[in-house]
Amino acid sequence: MPKHIAILGSTGSIGTQTLDVVRANPEELVVEVLTANQNADLLIKQALEFLPNAVVIADSSKYKEVNNALAAHDIKVYAGVDALSQVVQMGTIHTVVTAMVGYAGLQPTIKAIEAGKHIALANKETLVVAGDLITRLIQEHNVFITPVDSEHSAIFQCLTGEPEKIEKIILTASGGPFRTKTIDELKLVKKAQALKHPNWEMGAKITIDSASMMNKGLEVIEAKWLFGVKNQQIDVVVHPQSIIHSMVQFTDGSIKAQMGLPDMKLPIQYALSYPDRWHTDFPRLDFNVCQNLTFEQPDLEKFQCLALAYQALEKGGNTPAIINAANEIAVEAFLSDKIGFLHIPELIEKAMNGISFVKSPSYADYVASDTETRRFVKSLI
Ligand code: NDP
């Protein structure tokens, strides 16, 4: 029986690669829903190829364009942000791939879980903002979550068959394009340099997060919730070659690693094939070519975003939601040339100190913290 999937954010980097996986596995996967924010052209093209049950364009001003282009087909067209939360509840959907970027992914993910859908989770911001709430809902609704992030997929694969007796999780980080730069050099880096990741082709926001190492910080928080470990059980090691995607050290000292060439289609496919593995024709890792695997400690003085994420993890409550919102606004401002690269951690730190702390936040508290932080950081820019 093929799995029927909805892809939230089908026009992005993860979304388009998920569709590559569908193309390669037409017997296994059927597309029910595709969604985009503004990219009507690509959404239409995808809809004409995959003929889903429904599409959503979050930007309502593009509704007419999408609706007209798909009028001759039996495809429902919806518009607006609320439609994302409604469409994930469709009875025919088995798994929702959350490939939207940022906080906007939170509400549709909650609605999908409440409707009993399995989640293939790429949108790490969801777990960063409201990890406790999401984990509770997952248990309550008895749904399954498979990670798409390559590091978390690696850990998930290491834990398959023996999910207990974890001593620690070792998240690998490439170190990004600025690994070898000095703090003085970082003050002057430009958008174009930050957007050039050495190993991965990704959307703009996560590429900047990788350059600042905030991405690794968000992943540490994501790992805590996905694997139910204590904060001290999560280590980060810089591994510039991105061949080892992450590791688990067990209580007997043994370490399992998952390895492969950096290609997001692999973790995306595993998130959809689990517990099965499907054949791929992807290039294989050749140890005769790749001879040097190196490791180093992350520099927390240089990459303050990672240090701030550790602090947020320790403090808990709504602090991860605050750093997430502050980071989203700061990255947007950096991408619009309004601030320098090192202003990103500065703004995040100010938000951490400036926004009121809530120890046990409700959903409404998360929403309020997000709104308040965005306003606060925008006022500083
Ligand atoms: P992209 O920016 O490439 O794509 C984002 C997608 O979300 C697009 O389809 C975009 O639509 C849609 N979108 C953006 N904002 C909104 C909104 N407000 N409402 C509705 N839809 C929206 O991002 P990535 O694919 O790189 O990343 C997606 C998620 O996956 C992120 O959370 C990221 O951290 C995570 N991730 C990504 C990896 C990667 O390799 N790219 C690796 C691991 C995790 P439109 O095209 O119309 O703008």
C-alpha cells in the first residue's frame, strides 16, 4: 500500500527534494497535498505533475493565479495561512512532511498531530519553540515522528533496534563557511559569503543559521525533545567533511555512527520509508577517495549563537521560543543587508534578557512570546 503524504513547503529545498524521492518511488508514495508560501509558479508546476488532491498557497493574493492554472484538473485550491492547518487534517493523508521554514510550521504541525497524522519532521523550529507541547501531543495522539534533519536521522538510525542505554548523543556540525575565520573577520562577512555553505545546498534561512552555528544550537534543542535525553547528554563536535552525520554513545562506551555522502534525499527518504529501507541510486561513499575524517571542538566564543542556544536549553520555559523568534527576525534583517553578521547573536541576547520569562508556557504563551520577541527585535533594528 503506498503512503499518502502532504508536503508543507513543497517549493523549498526540502520540499523539492521530497518530490524527487516521490518521483523515484512512485509505488511507495502518493502526493495528497502540496503547499507554498508565495511561489505560485512552482506550486502550479508541481501540482500539474503530481496531481494532488489539494494545494494551498499561503499568500492569498496568489489564489486566482493558482486556481486558474489548475481549473481544468480535479485539484482543490485553497489560500491563506489557516488553510495549511485545515488541509493537514484530510482523511486521506497518512504522513505530513513539515518542510516549511520557521515558526509558521508550528500550528499546522500541531493540527496534523491532533488529526493523528504521522510527521516527517524537517521544520526543527516547531520542536525548538514548543518541544514539550509537541512531545505531549505526540504521546496523546499516538502518532509517530521521523526526523528529516540529517543529524537526527543519523541518531534515529543508530537507535533503531536499541533505543535505550544512551550515554550521549554526539551531533556533528560542518562548522559552516566561517569555521576558520577570526572574530574580526566575522564582523565584515557579507550575505553572499554566508550563503555559500561548503557541503549542503539549503534554503536561505538555514544556510545563514549554519554559518552562525545557530542551526546546531536549534538542533541540540530538537535532539533533546526527539530523543528524550538530558541536556548534558548532548555534545556537538565539528566534523568539516559532513560524512558522519551524527553518533550515539551507549552506556558500555560503544559508539555507533551513521555515515554517507551529504545528500538530504537520503534522510528524507528514510523518514518516509521507515522501518523499511528503499533502494537508491545515489552515489556511494568511497573510503579510497574520502580518507580524512577530522574532528574539532566548536568555538563558542566565535559562534555565540550556539552558546546562546545552550543557555536557552538550560533555562527552558519560553526561552527557546524567544531565541527562535529573535533569530528569525535577525536573519531576515541580515539577508536584507540591514545588520551585520555579528549583530545576529547580539539581538538574540538582548531578546533573551528583554522578554519576560515564562517557566511552564501554554500554547498561548508560546504565541505571545513569539509575537512580543519579534516586535522587540524589530524595534532594535
Ligand atoms: P526553504 O526556504 O528552501 O523552503 C521553505 C518552504 O516553506 C517553501 O516552500 C516556502 O514557500 C514555504 N514557506 C516559507 N514561509 C512560509 C510561511 N510563512 N507560510 C507557509 N509556507 C511558507 O527552506 P528549507 O527547505 O531549506 O527548510 C525547510 C525546513 O527544513 C526548515 O525548518 C529547515 O530548518 C529544515 N531543514 C532543512 C534542511 C535543508 O537541507 N534545506 C536540512 C535540515 C532541516 P515559498 O517557496 O513559496 O517561499
